[in-house]
Amino acid sequence: MNTHQAKKRVIFSLVFILILAAIFYWILPYLLASPKSCDDIDTSLPELSFEMNYCSGAKCITATKEECETIDIVNSQLEARPDGQPDCMWQNNNCIPNK
């Protein structure tokens, strides 16, 4: 292997490592974030936030248990992003938030 090829390999390796580091830096906050619950939100705000609206039960209004248990409107951080997990549960003939 000549010197030119060795330099190319080193540069390629450094670029690859920098790309991996950038991806890890971008993903790390999501990996370390613990799930939020309705108990964690600040209810003292003067305006109704999406979190407060969800936790008040306004997003879990259905007539049947089947509909209730298929509602998927928030992720584990209570952001308005479906994540494939049911966000409401049927309890005492009512549909309520389960976060």
C-alpha cells in the first residue's frame, strides 16, 4: 500500500467516525429521555398545551372500548406523535388517558 492510499484510508476513517459521532449526538437525548406522564406536566401555564389537553381526557372520547384502546396520538414524551402504542384505556365504562 502506498502513502497516498494510506492517507485516503485515514481520511475516510475520520469522516466515518465524525458522521457516527454526529448521529450519536443527535440520537442521545432521545435515548436518555425517560417517559413523561400526566403527573409530570406543568398545569400552571396560562394557555392549554397539547399535553394538558391530552391529560384532561379530551383526546380520549369514544363510545366503545375497542375504539378507546386503538387511540394513538402521543409518544412517550407526550408529544403529538403517534408511536404505535395505545394512549387511552377503558376504565369503568369511560375512555381515559393511560400515561
